[in-house]
Amino acid sequence: MSAEGSVDSKIYRGGDGQMSSMTDLLAYFVKHGAMRVSDLHIKVGTQPVYRIDGELAKINGDVVTEQIAKGLIYPLIGEKCIQTLKEQSSVDTSYRFGDLQFRINVFMENDGICAAIRALGLNIPPPEEIGFPNDAWSDIARRKYGLVLFTGITGAGKSTSIASLISRINQNRACRIITLEDPIEYIFSQRNSMISQREVGRDVDTFASGLRAMMRQDPDVIFVGEMRDRETVSLTLTAAETGHLVFSTLHTRDVVGSITRILDYFPSGRQEEVQNQLSLGLAYVLSQKLIPRKGGNGRIVAMEVLNNNYAVANLIRTGKVEQIYSQMQIKTKDQPDEKMITMEKHLARLVKSGKVDLLEAQKWANDYKCFVDALNTVSDVELD
């Protein structure tokens, strides 16, 4: 609790005249589930807004004032984060409520204080329920080394997919797992593995400094929450190349763009060196989107998968990144050196199996022509 009040203080008036607290607003997530209600936005000058099945929906109630916004947000983040917000105009933190963990970003903008609150379930779904195509997750969970990169826009479920894989490794193997997160999202229990979760800003100053220290902490599996800068990318690639299984994320829309983004962090004089390093250290790139289910009942994962086999590694090493997509189109068998799929092919499978509406899938395809071609070639045996 902070000097500004309590999360239980009923200070927001709804359209029916009932007063609500921050606790009441968070309870809506619990009632409907984090897979359907993913976010809550609080901003001065408008009503609070939930993101439900990917779409924004305003609460029927009063417009939020600066006083109401602070009364709702400040007790949620605590005194230390309030001070950071005042000094830096932005702060990241997390909050536990019932069976949900919330990732919170509070920032200052033109109208005043604003908060983006993301819900994450404490119960980590098993990989079988995530929606990985071609059973790719089983190969990843057995790996001992290499970089496994999850990409996609904010809110695409990257953290959930990685948490699912780390949880399975924790269940099946005795190894040392260390995470660097900003902030910590899913809480892992100690099972067969020993897990340490470190938060940027609390336990380490930056991802890069945490990675440098981690090399002296005997990790087997590493999770770097996000590759944000050249130093973090370089250290992450080195860790993957030197015998660690490394998970990380990038905000890119597709697999090929993810490879290009990594290379773009480095000057032209280092391109050949980094291409070689990436070709050796990369294991998988998985780019995912959360698509509304047919009938409006929640969302489902659509995923693009790149397996860095010999042919792909050669394309990365020689700088022929634009040819990677064609490898993903043909290397689709469920065998160790393939297991690849394009976003368009997976969307086509979801449409053919009745899980996603055709018009909805068209909106999310990266290449409309390739999506149409995929629809015409999907066979019954491929359907999920």
C-alpha cells in the first residue's frame, strides 16, 4: 500500500453508478480469463479500456481524471516505482493478483499518467496446448545448446510460449536455468532443475550486464527477455555459440525479418562475422500471432517456424537471407532437419480445420498471394 491509498479503494464510478477499485478492475481478468481479456489501459481523459479477444472495449463509466488515475495506479505499483516514474517518466513492474501475474508499464504522456496492464496466468500451459505446428516444441525442449528466438508484435504470446518450454525442461531435466526479465512475468517452481529469475532494474542494471555476470553462474539454459541493443545481441549469440540453450525475443513480424533485424544491429564491417556467428549459434526462429478463433471464443496461435538446418545456415552465412522463405515452404516434414512452416501455411491449416475464419486469416497473412497458394495446397493429413 502507498500513501496514495489502497488497491481496494473504490474511486471509479461505472455507468451503473457502482464504485469500483483497482481490485475490482483486475477481478474482471479473473472472471473471463487472461486468454480472452489480455490488457487493461488506464488513461486520463477517457474511460478505462480492456483488450478483449484482441479488440479494445471501453468500460461504460466516468472519464478518468488525473486524481482517479493516480488513485488507481499508485497503490498498484508502490512507493519505489512511484519515485522512479517521477524521475524517469516511465516504470515497469509486476503485480500478483489471485491466480494471475500482471506485467505493468506506467508512463507519463500529454494528458498525464497512463498505465498498460498485461495479464499473465500463473498456470503455465503445457507445450501441447500452445499450438506449435509440426511438433517443433519437442525438438526444442530436447536441445542442449543454440539460440531459440521467439518473435512477433507485443501481445502475441511470446512469453507464454517460452515459459511453456522452460517449464517442460524444468520438469524433465536436471539443469541450471537463469532468466533475465523486465519485469519477471511467469514464476517458475523449483522442480528437477534449479531456476533463478532475475529482474532488470532490481537484480541487474541491464540485460547486457546481467548476461556478462551470468557467464560466471554456470547456466545450462538462459532466457533473455528481449534483445534490445547491439551488446545484448552480441552476448546472446556468444552464449548460444558456446554451449548454452538460450531463449530470447524480438519485436518483428516474421522469421526473415528477425534474421535481418539481428544483422542490422551491427555495422557493415562486422556483417560477415555476425552472419557466421548466427549461422552456427541459431537453432530455431518462431514468429507467432494470436488470431481470433472462429465464432469469437478466444484466440489461437498462428506460428511461422524456421529450423536452422544446414541449408538455412549456409544462406545466413553467405548473406542470402531472402532465400530462407523458400526453404520454409518446402522443408515441412515432421523430421529433425525440417519441421518448418510459413505463417501463410499455418493460417491455411487453421482455416481448413475450421478454427479460424477465412477473412480473419487474410488480415493476418504476411503475403496474401502465398496464403492463397497455401489454401489450395493444404491436404487433409496436414490439418492440426
